[in-house]
Amino acid sequence: MKTKSFYHLPLSSVQWLLTGLFLAALPLWFALPSAVLFGFLGCLIWRFVLEGKGMKCPNAWQRCGVGLIGILMILGLHDGSVLGLAPGISLLLVLLALKVLEMRTEREFMLLAYLAFFILLTSLFFSQTLLVCLYVIMIFVVLTTTIVQFTGGAAEGFRPKAALRYTAFLVLQAAPLIVLFFVFLPRIKGGSLLQINKPKAAQSGMSEQINPGSFAELALNDEPAFRVEFPDGVLPPLNMLYWRAAVFSDCQGLTWTANRRVRFPMGTPVLTGPKIIQRISMEPHGGLWAYGLDRPQSSTGPVTVTAGNVLTTSASSSDRLTIRVTSRLGNDRTPLTESERAAMVQVPGDVGNRSRALVDSWLRKTKAPRELIGLALSMFRHEEFRYTLSPGTYRQNGLDEFLFERKLGFCEHYAAAFSTLMRMAGLPTRMVAGYHGGEPNPFSDYMIVRQADAHAWTEVWIEGEGWVRFDPVESINPSRVDPDTPLASRFPTQTAAGDGVESNRNKKGILQRLGRSFRLGWDTVNFRWNLHVVSFDQESQRDIYNILGIRSLFSWRLIAILAGGILAVLAAVYFLMRQKPEKKDHTLLAYRRLCRLLARHGLERRPNEGPRDFATRSMGHFPEQADRLTEIFQFFIEAQYGNLQDSQGVGAIHLRLQELSRSLPAKKAHRAAAAEATVAAR
């Protein structure tokens, strides 16, 4: 059997190294152009085939051709540049492929093995999810096992059990030190050690402007927007789960924008209602907004409360961000200034003549704010307005078209139309965007708010009450909801507070319920992983320091913990190294296996019977197997009593034992046992 390559490297180790290089580069499939990965895989397969056939490596001209093709491919796929994360890793793979085709010596083997570790870790540049990290650990073990086998005598064949056992011992030694340094090694400000690359920002419905159709695009997006915990255990009523993100004050009919040109002074907000504390873990979205239960009063972390009770981050949220928010569930009674009041009643002159006539008819009936609001909501409920994801495209300033002609829209259509009507009635009004509802996770104490929960509503200023929230979607007749509208997008308050969601879930089949349970269970695991490991930053470390009484980086307690932990690990390793297991006698184990095999076929070794006598007797009972038995017994005698080393030929003897086991007939055992019984009786 072939065990050496053309360059006298252990063939099994070379093949395992090539396999390990492929597995190390596999997570990069979704981060790099597929052509780069296919080219790298092609070079690995080329060398694999050459090793199997015992052929030489490609010559220098062939390697130069491969390198030139690789460079041209990278320049073509990365816009003519090799600068940046993805082009740099692509270039590294090309250079690594050339080294694979060149490998001849043990030194080059070890160099490639260590470079495989680096390639494996580059996958963390793009993703630090739990599955990716588990995969990295698994391939790390495979590569370490390959090195262990190569340095420990791979010429005798690849023995994965022994190499894996030693690798596991090495990993167990390193694991306590990894945990110790991860938790206590002082961190620089700016994030965790694993946050090497910015996670991909999720699609979000929040922006500087709301247009008709903005939220309908998100209704089928099931990706999480954020997750929220309630540390005090106080869960607000489900019909109060409005998550505030942005406020829009510039009215253009069905289009509303955040007026950044006008800056109102930010006074001390006067908020009413019970206090609710939340810990919100936001997915990256690339914007400057943060989320909080309506209405946010204060926040921790890099987030401030700005005018309109809006949470704003200091920089673009391209990282996962965890904040602690305190909210009030009542109204905002902060007094309006004259400039604010004037800005909150402005409407464009060409907003729509029919809409103005409608509002004028209301004003002739009443001037009371609550009654005007009731007239508008009653119109949405009793007339033929439909709630649908596909209302079509409206003309610019299409308020009249929406109210009097088509009457089709999603939440942003109704909120924009209602807000504009209230301004035309002279009531200070603003439009709010965020999310509504959420899915409680039965496996943990947090709630998942998804992109599909994106929602828009209206706030109207009423003297003596402050800013009061109104959701015109609640007024739509349930019979006029498009049946294709997802359940999460229907009547946000009613489905959250009523039995509609639960009854629908109960009607699902067992496979759907199991699928939902698995999805929420896996979300729990990922959430805890991201919260406690991936997002473990300087602030999280400071919390642990405070619990342990560590006040500075040069505290004697921190030094004692690090030094004591290192000494404890070294002491444990020293103790384990001294407990050396008794060396196995593989020759004796093979002989015992032979005795058990012959006994199963009716020939048992007698007490105090030596190997030579037992060999003579066994060859008499099994003359057709005399050659195999002679070889096995001769090996044992020379290994036990001669100069033959114990490790030489053990594998071949086990092979002979397998051949002997297959060739011995079952009936022979009964005939031999009967013959021995007859002799004993005489």
C-alpha cells in the first residue's frame, strides 16, 4: 500500500492537509467571488491527484501561468484593485494555491498548515454567528489533528483516533486560558474582539422620508429588527407596543419628511403614564435612529433623546447595539412653542381641493379636536376603504386620489392622509414611524420585533392632553382587509390584543408548530450568543470588573485573577502529564484476539499452554488455515521473546486476523468441540 508521496512526505498527511485547506476556505463561499473559490479548489484537486499517482509537482512555468491567471481574475472581479478585505483575501488564496502546487519539504508542509489556520480565521471577518464559530472550531481541530499526526510518525499510516485524542488533550489545556483572557484581558474602546467586520445592515423601513409604499415593501420581510427584554419583569399591554423610531413634520400630502432644516429647542419632556424599562438589542441598519417603546424618556449607551421623543445614535448603526431605554406609556405634555405650533399645521397649497372641501364641511359642524378626529376615523371605517399591500402607484400629492377615488392603501397611506387632514383642520399634527407589536419567545424572556412589524401612525396635539397617538388603521372595517395581507400586518393593535393570532396559530399543523418552536429556540441560542459573546465589549467587561471589585486596569485583584488562573491551568496540565496511562501491549492484544477467535470456533487455549503448543494444536484443527496461523503465531513469538519491535507489523497481523475470521467455517467449531468431548470421555 502506497504511504509516501513523490517527495517522501506522508501521503495520508498531505491528503488530509489538502482537505483541511478546502474546509478552511469553505465559509468564504458567500463572501468572495465563486470563481476565486473554484480556482483554489481546482489547484487543491490537481495536487491531490498528483499525490495519489506519485507524480511530480507542476513546474515553474505552470505555476507562473496559474499565478498570472489568478491575478488577472482578481483584478477583473474586484474592479481592478487588490486593496480591501475581499480582494486581499482573494489574493491570499491565489498565493496559497501556488504554495500548494510547490510544496515539497516538511517545512513547506508546516507553513501551509499554519496558513490554513489563518484562512480559517478570515471567515470571522465576515460573520461571527454561532454556526460559523462552531464550524471554525471543528476545522481547527481537524487541522491540529493533521499537524499532530504529521509530527508524530504519519509514515506508518493515518491513525485518527490517537491523533484526535492528543488534539483533544491540547484543546482542553488551552480552553481555560482562552476563557480567562477573553473575559479579563483589558479591551480597547470600540467593540468586542470578535467584531472584526461590520455585520451586513438589514433592510429597514426607516428613512428621512415616508412615501406611499414604503412599509408595504417590508410586510413580507421576516428578518428581526431588534429584540427587547424587560429587566423589571413589567410587560406593557400588548395594544401599547408601539416602538418609536422617527418623527416626520414636513407635510406634502401622502409624502412626509423629517424636517432637518428647522431645529426646535429641546426642553425637558413632560411625559405621563407608567414607567417601562427595556433592554433593546438592535440589528445593524445603517441609520442614525434607535428604537424605544413609545415614548422614550431616557437612554444609556451612545444614544440621546432628541426632540419628538426620538432616540438618535451618535454614529451610523452598522454594529449590533444594545441600549437600555426608560419609556412612559402616556402622552407627551411638553408645551409647544409658537414656532413649533406654526410648523405643525403647515400644509402645501396644492394638497387637494376636494380634501379641503371635506375638512371645511367638518369644521362647519364642530371645532372640537376630539370630534374632528372622530369624523376622520369614522370616514375610514364606514366608507369603502381597503387595507392592502398592493394599492398601486399614486400621483404626486395624491391625497384626493386616495380619499375619493381608489381608497386603497397600507398603513403609511392611512397615517399620511389622516395626518394631513388634521393639519388642514388646524390641529398640530406629526407623523411617526416605527414598529408595532412583537413576537414573545416562549423559550426566553424577550420579544422579537421583525421588519414585517414596521408601522406608521399619527400624533395630534390636543390642548390639556398633549401629543395623543391615533392609529387610523384600527378604524378600517375588518371585512375590507385584503386576504393576502400577512397576519402580522393586519390591525396591529387588534391582532396584538385579541385572539386572532393565537387562534390562527392553533389551527396550524403539528409540523408548522414544530417548525416555529425550532425557529424560536434557535433564535434564543443566537440571541444569547450575540449578546454575551459577540457583543462582549469594554462596557460588558467593566460590569464584571465592578462585580469583582476591580476599579482599574492595574488593580491587584485583576493581576491576581490573571496570574492565579494561569498558574492553575499550568498546575492542572502538569498533574495530567504525570498521570501517564500504562502503555498498551499491542502484540499481546492481537494474541488475545486470536485466542478469542479460535475459541468461538471450538478450539480453546488450555491453561498454561504456550504459544508454540497452541500453534501446533490449532494448525491440526484448521489445516486449511495453516499458513495464516503460522504467520500470526510466529509474529507473536518473535515480538514477545525475540528482537522484533512491538509496533512493527501489528496492522498486518490484524489484517490477517480479519482474513482468518472470514475464512473459518462456522460448522467447523461444532465438529472440533464434539471431537474434543469424545477424547475427554475416553
